[in-house]
Amino acid sequence: MPELPEVEVVCRGLQPLLIGQTFIHVRSSGHSLRRPLPEEALSRWLMGARVVELRRRGKYLVVGLDNQALLIFHLGMTGRLGVFPHQAPLLAHDHLGLRLRGGMELRFNDTRRFGLVEVLPPPEDEAHYFAALGPEPLGEAFSVDYVAARGARRTQAVKNLLMDSRQVVGIGNIYASEILHEAAVSPLRPCCQVSLAEWGAIVTQTKAVLTRAIAAGGSTIADFVNASGQTGYFQLELKVYGRAGRPCPRCGSVIVKEVLAGRSTFRCQRCQR
């Protein structure tokens, strides 16, 4: 599943291609994604509307229109967004095409159909729509004081807190593993046993790891590509994720794979006791 860096890379790639463009036609495959495509709302609010902004909120992409409506995408597990000539042949699993004035088309492709497309017409409140989401990990609100307070009385594993979008958005399995290795904290450690200094290291490494991943174009573990169809290469820099049985690059001890809340978890036996 694309995590925050991958979604941010897609967002930055699409911004120069979409901002200032006007939608003139909608077509769909007729298949539902996570929810049915809102075809009526797409036709009503997108036709003739101009894109004034494109930004990310957690793992969501938010397209702001000049009529105050919002077009929202979630890539799910295999979703892809790209801009193509409208006459280019459709690919299998191209479920939505939004033609732009000038001959290009924004296409949403999703093999497993776990993605999401929604329209928020005015005056629906974006803050209400995203009310359940925690702060952005790259923002100032994600601070040592914030996570220490959140974890103070929790017995859940620290990795699970980092992956809980109600506590902080956008951190999935890959980056949670890498962040905790860089911070030298076991992913299995109960939150209430994490020291203030360790929370400080976690916050610092969260921002550092995600920033490096964005700069590297994200991680392509399975089939992630950016808005130009290119793969990311941060997976070449991963130090623990997917490296069970290999030596830790910091201390040389063996990296182990364990299961935590149904997800594969990787840690160094020595650095992350």
C-alpha cells in the first residue's frame, strides 16, 4: 500500500499537470472501487470546473476546484493516478478518466479496487471529513510532547501507535519499521515504557526517514509508480524492512522478522532489544 512518501511524490508530480486545468468530461469503467464511483457528483461538480490546488492529507489527495468543491482520491493498495493524452488506449483497470481541456486526461487505475474517489460539494466541511485523522508527521503538531502524551498510558506496541492514523497519519508498515530502527527502539515495546528521550528520537527519525523517502521518490516494493510511471528507489536504502536474516547495517547483528498485529515486523535483535 502506498504510504505518505509515495502519495506525496504523486501529489508533487501531478501539481504542475493539473493546477489551472479545467475538467470537461467524465468516463468510468462502471466498476465500484472501495465504494461506488460518485458519477453523478463527478459530472455535476467537475464539468467546467478549474483546478486551483492539489495537496495531500495523510494518504489522501485533495483536488480543490474553483467552485469550492473538493475531489478526493485514496490510492488504496494498488491505485495509480497519471495524466495521459485522452486518445491513448485504456489500460486494464483504468476505472476513471477525467478529461482536461487541451486534450489530456487524468486517469485512475486500480487493480485491486481498494482505492477511493469522492466529491465533497460545498459547503461540506473538509475538516469534518478528515476529523478522525491525526496530525501530519512532518508538521509541527507531531512533536515529542504530543506522542509522549498519547503513549503515556497505552500498553499497545509503539509500532502500532505509529501506524494508527488516528494518532498520526501516513506511516505504514515499511516506514514504521525503518523509523524505529533508526531510533533504536523495539517495535514491540509498550508505549508506556518508552522514555521521553526515545520519543524524541522517534519524532526526529520520523521526519528524517519520511523526508529522505520523498526525496528518493518513495519505495517500490510491489507496483508503486509515480505520476510519470516511474518507480521509487528508497527501497534500496531500507535497513530492516524485508531484510530478515541479514546483518544489521549498524551493529552487524541478525535482523529478525516477527508478526505484530497481523503485520510483518522487522527489527535488529541488538539495536532494538
